[in-house]
Amino acid sequence: MREYEYHAPESFGRLFELASADGVESRFLAGGTDLTPRISAERNQIPRYKKPPLRILYLGALGLDSVTDAGEDVTIGALCTLSSLLENAVVKAKLPALHEALTEMAGVSIRNTATIGGNIMNASPAADSVPALLVLGTECTLRSASGERRVALAEFFTEPGKTVAKPGEVLVSVTVKAGRGGSSFKKLGRRKAETLSVVNAAAYVELRDGVCEAVRVAVGSAAPTVVRCADTERALVGRKIGEDSIRAASSLVEKAISPIDDIRASAWYRGRVAPTVVARAISAAAERKRG
Amino acid sequence: MSRILKFNLNGNPAEVKVGEADTLLEALREGLAFTSPKCGCNHGDCGACTVIVNGDAVKSCTVIALTAEGKNVWTVDGLAKGGKLHPVQKAFHEYGAPQCGYCTPGMVMAAVAFLNRHPSLSSLTEEEVKDALSGNLCRCGGYKKYAQAVIAAARGDFGPLPEQEGSGKNV
Ligand SMILES: Cc1cc2nc3c(=O)[nH]c(=O)nc-3n(C[C@H](O)[C@H](O)[C@H](O)COP(=O)(O)OP(=O)(O)OC[C@H]3O[C@@H](n4cnc5c(N)ncnc54)[C@H](O)[C@@H]3O)c2cc1C
Ligand code: FES
Ligand code: FES
């Protein structure tokens, strides 16, 4: 069987030293809700070829679990659990789409350990925090032995399970814009709780006298990564926001998505429901701005 | 390689030899022979392995054991005090909620953590209870009675909810 090592470094210096060692594969561990079952499954299999030892680097001792409110934007530590963010008053007041996404994610006992950084770095096209963060405008801060860099979330994902982060680079935080508009997140799952999205969507809308001045729309679980819906957005800017304009614009999501068949739903079904989920997110975001 | 994990289990200091990639569920079941948490799926989906860590319900199959170093872990074994069942256990028993019983220890821990954290038990709703137990699957389909029993326990039908260690409140 493969060998496993566990470390819980308390400094970045030690973390990067451990992560850069030769002859081992390193993996960062946050809450473990995605990673631990994967490791357990691997341990239950008879290996087909010899793999190098897996070095598990637990990030929980680095103090990356705070939320900082800087007025215009909010910086969220990568190790914040979904439960702690759900209870966070700043997130609720300033980042409604993210708050709403958190209410729809997994169930209490997963939210208690799962982290926001893990949800992003796992890079699933169905990750529920991602459409919300994307429409709000989010930058990811990555840290490596050679320093920090910031990458826009819009440029962060390359394919399912893959991001622009290099091996050994840690996501330390995300910085999210509060914005003056309204935002919302909607999800369609196979059941109400503890389920991954069949399709999810988020929207951010700025209105003046009922006319849409700016809008960002994102849809998830319908393409290899979460995608922005440019045509939908273009169809709304400068228009009065109402049932008809939202329906017409939402039907254009088709152009942005390339759904597949999987265990949760068929490509056909995803294509049919995506406009509806997107329309719900846009109306709720617009409503939030009015109310 | 294996290491020694030191933590608190049901209010008592515990030490157990664990593999470095072992889950908390394995440490409890195989290392310490605490078999109340069940391994229903080993994938975070079913909730049969739910235990309380530092006051929060967590699925122990998703937790790498060594991350629990120094933490307070409670299983259903630690709830009964002086031969008396915890009100949630009594409620489940009286309502006949468990059928095969496989999901029951996880249901108990999810319910206890929920009640301990709830700010006002008198105004608790059925929706909230369902939400709290939504991560716990019951193949026998006994959801309704489990939910009713938790509401009854919250109401105090089975005695006051203990505030001491066993409740998980101070853990
Ligand atoms: C029953 C169940 C229900 C679920 N429901 C949902 C749901 O409704 N919506 C949803 O979106 N997800 C859901 N998930 C998936 C999962 O819980 C989330 O993706 C969670 O946020 C992952 O976070 P984690 O801290 O547990 O990550 P981990 O498992 O610790 O890590 C995930 C991956 O990210 C990497 N990683 C983690 N943190 C960092 C970091 N800071 N820097 C660099 N790399 C890092 C790890 O190496 C690993 O590859 C569910 C999972 C389960 C088991
Ligand atoms: S065994 Fe842990 S959730 Fe099923
Ligand atoms: S009582 Fe049988 S699984 Fe719940």
C-alpha cells in the first residue's frame, strides 16, 4: 500500500519546505470533506502501480480563518468553515448571494468542517460558492515560497478539478466586492438538502429607476467550469427589468453552456432548466435591490 | 507510518495509535473499539458516522484523525449519565424512531449538537429539525418519528436537557 504522512505546519516557511520535498506527492488538507473520502477510497484499492508517498499538509494551524471587512470589499480567509460564514453578519449583510449559496450547501455536519477555500480549490463545476463569488467580483490570493499573487476568480478555473494555482501554491484568502447592487444565488438539486447542484446560478444587478445599469450572471454545473453568461448580460443592460426582459435574456444562457450527462442529470435536462434557474437568480437579485 | 493521537473522548483523556491517513471514524472504531459511529458509506454522504467535535456535529469519516489532536470528541456512548439515558435517547426510544437502528447513533449526535446550539428551544420549528438531521440518512425511512422525537425532547417531555459535559454543550 501507498505510504501516507501527515503534517500540520504552523508557519508558511515550514509548509513550503514540506511541500517542496522531492520524492513525495504533497496535498493540502482543509476540512477534508472532498479529500478524505478520496484518500479512503484509494486506501481501499489494491494499487496497480507503485505511487510515491502522499504527504498530507493540514492547513488548519496557519490561522487563515478570519473575515475582514474593509468597507468596499470583504476578505475571507480560505480556512473559514461554511458554518462560520453562514453565521457571519458581514457576509449576510454585504454579500447576499454568497450567504444564500451557503444556506444551500450540504447539511450542517458537512458545513461544520468544509471550508470556502476547499470548495474553490476542489474546482468542481458544481461548487456552489463559485457562481456567487464570481458575480460579486472576487480575487483569489495565492501564496507560495516566492510570495503572493492575486488572480481574478474569473480566470481561476481551467477545467474540472483544475485551477491556475501551481503545485505548492496555497489559496490564503478571497477578496469579494460588496457592490451597491443586489445579488442572489439559486440552486436546483435532486433533493432539498445535502445534494450537489444539477444546475446553479447567481446574479448581481444594479438598477436605476427600474432600468438595469450593470449586471453579472453566472451559471454552474452546466459547463466544464462555472461560466459567465455574456449574452444574457448584454440583453439586460439598459433595459427595464421585468418578467419578460428577464425571461428573454435568460433563454440566451444556452450560448454560454455545454452541459453533459452525469449521475445527477442529463445534458438535455440541464439545458432545459438552466434558463429557469438563471431567471430566478436575476429576479431575486433585482428584487433584493428594490426591497 | 503510525502516530499517537491524543484527544478527549466523552470527557476522558484518550490515546490511540493511528495511521497518518486514518479517519477519525477508523480511530474510534478500530483503534478504540468505540463502534457506535457506523461506517455507512465512508464518503460523507450518510451521516451514520456523526460524532460531536468541539461542540459541532461532524461526519467522522471525512475527518483525518490527526486533525482531532487535543479536541473534545463525543460519541453516543458518553451521553447516558448514571445509567440514565439522555433526553434525546429517551425520546427516540419512546417514539419508536429506530427501526434497524443503524442510523440511530448518528441521528442522536446530530440531534444533541443541534439542541445544544439552538438559542431558543421553545420556539423551535419542525423545519429546523429536519434541516439539522438532513445529513443523516435512514434507510428504514423513519424520518418523521425522529423529527417528532427531537421536538418532544426540545419541549422537555423527557426531562431537562443536561447542561453538563455529557450534553456536548461544554465540549
Ligand atoms: C455530503 C456532502 C455534501 C456536499 N454538498 C455540497 C454542496 O451542496 N455544494 C458544494 O459546492 N459542495 C458540496 N460538497 C463538497 C464539499 O463539501 C465542498 O467542496 C467543501 O467546501 C470542500 O472544502 P474542504 O475544506 O472540505 O476541502 P478539502 O477536502 O480539505 O480539500 C478539497 C481540495 O482542495 C484543496 N485545498 C483545500 N484548501 C486549499 C487551500 N487553502 N489552498 C490550496 N488547496 C486547497 C485540497 O488539496 C483538495 O484537493 C459536499 C460534500 C459532501 C461530502
Ligand atoms: S460513513 Fe460517514 S457519512 Fe457515511
Ligand atoms: S433505523 Fe434503519 S437506517 Fe434508520
